Amino acid sequence: MNLNRLALYLCVLSTLVGICWADDLLPSWTDAPSKKAIIAFVENVTNKDSSGFVPVAERIAVFDNDGTLWPENPLPFQIAFSIDELRRQLPEHPEWKDDKFIQSALAGDIAPLLADHYKGLFHLVAVTGSGMTTTAFAARVRDWLVTAKHPKFAKPYDQLTYQPMQEVLAYLRSNGFKTFLVSGGGSDFMRVFSERVYGIVPEQVLGSHAAVVYELRTDGPVLLKTMNSLFVDDGPGKPEAIHQFIGRRPIACFGNSDGDKAMLEYTTMANPHPSLGVIVHHTDSEREYAYDAHPKSSGKLVAALADAPKRNWIIVDMKTDWRTIFAD
Amino acid sequence: MNLNRLALYLCVLSTLVGICWADDLLPSWTDAPSKKAIIAFVENVTNKDSSGFVPVAERIAVFDNDGTLWPENPLPFQIAFSIDELRRQLPEHPEWKDDKFIQSALAGDIAPLLADHYKGLFHLVAVTGSGMTTTAFAARVRDWLVTAKHPKFAKPYDQLTYQPMQEVLAYLRSNGFKTFLVSGGGSDFMRVFSERVYGIVPEQVLGSHAAVVYELRTDGPVLLKTMNSLFVDDGPGKPEAIHQFIGRRPIACFGNSDGDKAMLEYTTMANPHPSLGVIVHHTDSEREYAYDAHPKSSGKLVAALADAPKRNWIIVDMKTDWRTIFAD
């Protein structure tokens, strides 16, 4: 074989490898515009010759959790945990018979918990997530994840992450991005599984939280979970938390509801870098759920959907854009 | 040259390289017990064959800033910034003539600001650090760092970091550690210079902070700095902030005052991993400052120093343990 022919073979080979590699990107996605937009964005910001190149340290991507990385139906999973905790602890708390939110939850009547910006839901989360050490709380969540199963999918909750989004997380990280959870769920709840399930380390988890109190006990230091100074990481709270915890603007943001609208704006509007805003639209009643304006519990998507065209936010149609929904 | 002789040469060469490398570790430190303790700790937790091995993801090191990575005399640098800001803004604020803390500060009378857990100092920080966007505040700090000079050392404040501590930061990072600032200074203040000066990215800076408020303006999203929900990242606030922001216990902690005592306890007591607690003791009145029980402003060191022996915390004697104080 002469050298020219060898060069030709190598060229063909490398092209084939390149095509295969491109096919391997986000394999659970169909060849939809959403997939193409994500890949085009990543290729632009990581290309040193592109005017849109972004240094590695500034490649910050933020992800909502409930409804974006795993379902939030029929209830956000942390609410399912809280209700299971209420049942478990009920015998020790006779005073709960006078608590209307707790009684609603135990009766499976969720509507009253949603009024007034989910006031009842946060109350449940607070009741079942305070008055113990952070270590004791984490142990309860860990136990629950082992035993509880989702009512529709009959699997442990942490086995219900969306495979296409797992691929996006891995794809971004392999391109130098730091991936953060920015979610209305509790930080202490999400940190129990975020590293194992998403590969997101605890210091990259921003969630709702209340004050903890340091105490030095004879067997060592502990932090007590309280209900004071509750911070709700939703709506405008999301860019506020991003500033407090991350301290710079993300360039990529993935959400699924109006609670993510402010975070999408903060990521994509007047950002000196190229940016990507993505909304996961729940359109698949068979394989998952279909909702936007009228969700069963959380996840209302109206204002962000209306703004999407003028903000150039990408809409992911779960039914058509995702070949598979759940990680196996 | 035969192969045996080549192998011998290579062995001698690699040994020499090894010795030189060891000599290069922390070159601004004398051969003091403190240096040896830091190196022994790092070698233990990074050695896969050691029972004390710690996986990379759990190698979290936390550093106080004022008095630990740079001086806090004659005033913490952020207070110097605040007083300069008061002077600059004075013409626009006639109402400040009735503010006793502001009048004290402008008169150079610092003592009244220190009473009641630094109440006056926090007031100054709030007055000069709220009521503007986070971007505007960062620009002010940036301007100040360019123009202001330290009264004793006649250099810009951000050129006064401790060279031996810069070496510790780099040494830990080269061994897989993530380095965090955990300081009473404001997050928004420290993030202006932390990446450039210490190599610590904004998302690894934990400081005092108050609520920011998200607002979508016609020219883009902003965050307004307020004085609400002030969180003081000092004393027990440090382990509390570490939990909220990092979500797991550090294995190495560097501080210099009683304000770091809780963070040292949280790092070193009943930690399942090996851990390191280090206190920088200001003993060098010529090259820097000498103080512990009676500092000029912040930096009191009594309780933590008393606890050091029983907690196995390492004391760094700045005068004897550091060959040089400042980075050049």
C-alpha cells in the first residue's frame, strides 16, 4: 500500500469514527431539533476557534430536579417521603390530629396542600424534616429509598431518573461543565442520592433549606435541623440561590415548569456568553405523564412556555424527542 | 551502556527527582513540626495503601480568610473597603451624620464598632454593601482593590496574601483536594478576587451574606443586594454554612481565631476520616503583626488555642515556621 492510499484509508476511518461518535451522543434522544440544539451549543462553547468559546471554569449548567431529571407525579417524590414519614411517626404525635395539613396528607387529599404557593407541602416537609440531626435525617431518607416504591412504576424512586437527561448530564461533564441541581426539593433530601444517582456531588446541590444549628455533643459535633429561616428554592429563589451558592451566571439551564422561569431568564438573557435554556415538556401520558397548565400537583407550565419562543428556549417534547424515558 | 547500568542510573535519577520534589513542597515553610504535620496528613489520605486513604470527592479543605490567608490588621480588609466607601459616598448621604457607627468609623475610632459581636462592623458592611445590584457592588470592590493601599505595607490589599498559605492551597489542590474559603468576610466581596488571587472559584467561596432579590429589568436580569436575612459566617455559623453549602464534613481546616473554633471541631472531632486542624498564630510583630488574646480589631485567639492540645490541632508559629510572609 502506498502512503497516499494509507492516508486515504485513515481519513475514511476517522470520518467513520467521527460519525459513530456523533451517533453515540445522547443515544436515547431521537434526531429532534432539541437534541441538535443541545449539541450545537456544546460544540460552540467548547470550540477554541469559536467566538462563543467559554473557558472551562465558566461552564456552569443548572438543572431543576422534580419533573426535569425525574418525575414529579403523582406527587413530588419528597412529598411522598414526607407522607410516608408522617405515617411512620404518627403513633408518637397525638397532637397531629389537630393539624389540617397533616390530616389532608394522611387522607390522600392533596389539593389543600397546594394552595397559597404550596404552603401545606412545605409544612409537611418541615414537620418531617426538622427536630433531628442532619445525619439522622439522611438515614431516614436512605431507608425510605430502599423500601418505598412509586405507585405507577412500582420501582424505587431513585431508579426513575430520565435516561435522556442522564445522558445530557454526562455529555456536559465530559465537555468540562460543572453540573448543579437547583431545585425546590430539600438540599438535605437530594444530597442523600445526588452523587450516586446523578454523579452530582453534595457541594453542587442547591435546594430549599432552613437553618441548622451547630452543637458540640460529647460524642462529637452535630447540626440540628430547624424550621427557621426557610428558603424556598423556586421561582425567583432559584437565581437568588444561584448567586449565593455559585456566584456566577450559568450558561445552560434545564427546567420544566414556571418555577424555573426566573432561572431560565437569569441564564439566557443579556448573558455575555452563549447560553442554552431548555424546557422539558411532559407530553407522554403513556410512558410517563402529560401535563402543563393543569398538573396534578406541582409542575405548572404556562408562563415559561409562552415566553419560550421570544427567549429562544428549547422545548423538549418527551413523547417525540426521547426514545426511552427511564434509565434501566 | 548495558541495561543493568541504565536501570541503576534511572533509579538514582528518579530518587534525586523525588528528593528535590520533597524539598519543593511548601518551600516558604521552615522545617517546622507544622509543615511536617501537613505533609504527613496529605501523604496519608492520598496513599491508596493507607488505612487513612480518602477518596478524591471527599477531600474537602476549608480556609478562613482574614488572618489565615491574608492579614486582618489594623482592620479586616473589607472594613477598610467599607470605610473608604463611606468617605466616597458621604456627600450623597447627609442622614449619616446621625449614625453613630458611621461617625465612629469616619473618625477612625474603631472600638465602638467591635462591641456586641462586631455589631457596628456589620452595620458598615451592610450600609456600603446593599441597595445596589451585585454587579455594581463587584465593580466597586474591583475599583477599590486597584486604588487602595494597606497603611503598613503600602501595597494593594490583594497583594498581601501569605505565600506559605498559597503554597498549602496549591499543594492540597495538586493532591486532589477541593479548597473552600469559609470566612466572615462577605461572599460578594471575596468572590471579586478569590479566583484570581487564591485560585478558588466563586462556587467554593462561603462568606457572610444577606438576601438578594431577583428582578427582571428591560436590559436583563439583576440581583439586588439587601440587608435582610443577614447570615454571619463566623463561629458556629461556619459549620452551619459548611453544611448548607458543601453538604459534607471537611477533612482539613485552617483558621486563626476563636471564630474558627467550631469549624475546627466540625472538621476534626469524630470524623470517620483522618483529619487536620491548623491554627495560624500571629507571632511576628516585625514582618506582620503579633496578637492573640488582645487583637486590635478581629482575630481573638484564646479558646481555640487552649483547646488545641487536646484536639491535636497544629499551631503554626508565623515567626519561626514561615521563611517569608507575603507572596511577592
